[in-house]
Amino acid sequence: MTILIVADLHLDLWARAGRNPFAGILPVLCDLDALIIAGDFANDPRRSWSLALSRLGRLVPPARIWVIPGNHDYYGATLDDNVLARIVTEAGANLAQKRVLTFGNCRLLCCTLWTDFALTGDPEAAMARAGMGMLDYARIRRAEGGLIRPEDTIAIHRDHLDWLTREIARPWHGQTIVVTHHAPSPAVSGPISSISPAFASDLDGWIEARRPDYWFFGHTHRPLSARIRGAPVVNVSLGYPDEVPEGGEAELLLRGLIFPGA
């Protein structure tokens, strides 16, 4: 069994740049049992997701594609997973928000997660900084009207972390992999700054207590990995076209290639 976990494809921007990030891994894509996209598939989902899924569906059967929303996947839209679910379902693919995916003896716990803004110890200051400096809070609307606020995404973080906590506690005799868009540890956030709390949470204690076998994530566009209490935590971001040199796509995309049960 072969699963590829990737993040931050930003396929609308790659199409605009006239580049195909998958050109170097076509043989791998042909043999996949599942492609898990851990957020930031493409901006403006009503306009771009159907086309992106159509193009990707020529390389991987749509039924084997699972999309976890990232922050960019709500840009130009509302913070509403039902809208995204309709788009992927119409394309024959799948949304993996708060979903447990099982492949043989492997289970993947999938959600966006967002962050708790507590990374630097002052959540209120971090929320104020994010509200001013992150485009999320200027380009995503609330379903009931108006732009989203950091208070909205921190509430989603808590809901998603509660869901992860319940699901990982369920008996399972195989491998458990957590897949999120946002980063779960300062060890993989890169240099800490005032904006870092919008990219990563400090869940080292959670990982130590619950011991997933792996944690894959994206969002930061930094190809960092670490072992947190024995569990590999791996960034699987591709990133924007201007961040990736020609020919460098395959190395980034294959960081999340796994063989459950092997």
C-alpha cells in the first residue's frame, strides 16, 4: 500500500506560472492508493477547486484523493466546510475534515487544526498581531457575515484538538498517523517571531501523552522535521512556484510518501 501526503500545493498559482509540479513524480502517482492533500490546495475554491481537481484527477483517480482544508482554501469564500465538501464530491474526490481514514492497519486522523496562538506565551498579543498581519482575516468571511477573527479560528483549533484527542483514544492495533495543515510544535516552526503563533502550536505534551506514530503537516512552507517524544513530525509543504527551483519539486513532494504495513 502506498500513500502520499502533501501540503501547500497552491495549484492555482502553479497553473498561472505555467509549471506542473507533478512532472517528476508521475510514476509514483500512478501507483498510489491514496493522495492526502494537507491543506492549501488552491485559493478561491468556488472558482479554482473544480479545475484543479479535474487536472489532478488525470494523474490520480479522484476517489483516491482526499483534501484537508488549509487557510488558503477559504480565501475568497466563507469558513464553511460544507461548501468545500460539495465541490470535492461533485469532482468524485473526498473532503477529509475531521475524518478518520483507514488503509489496512493504518489510520489517519485528518483535520485543519489552526493554532491556539499560545506559542510565545501571550495569546492575546499573538491574536492581535495575526489579526493585523495575516491575510486570513482579510480574505475569509464568516458564514453569518463579516470577516473572520482570530477568536473564530482559535475556537476551531480547540474543536479539532478535542476531536483528535477523542479519536486517538479509540482502540486501534495498527499504525496511527495525524495529518493537519497547521504545525504542532515549535521544533518545526522555524525561527520564532511574533507571527509564529499563527503557524504553529506547542503540542509536544499532547504528542508525548498520546504517541502517534507520525504527524504530517504543512502551512509553514519550511521543509523541517523533528522527533517529538519519539514521533516523527514532518513538514510536507510544496510551496509557491517562486519558492521552488525548477527540478526541485519531486524532493519536496515525496517527503510524505509512506508505505503503511511495509
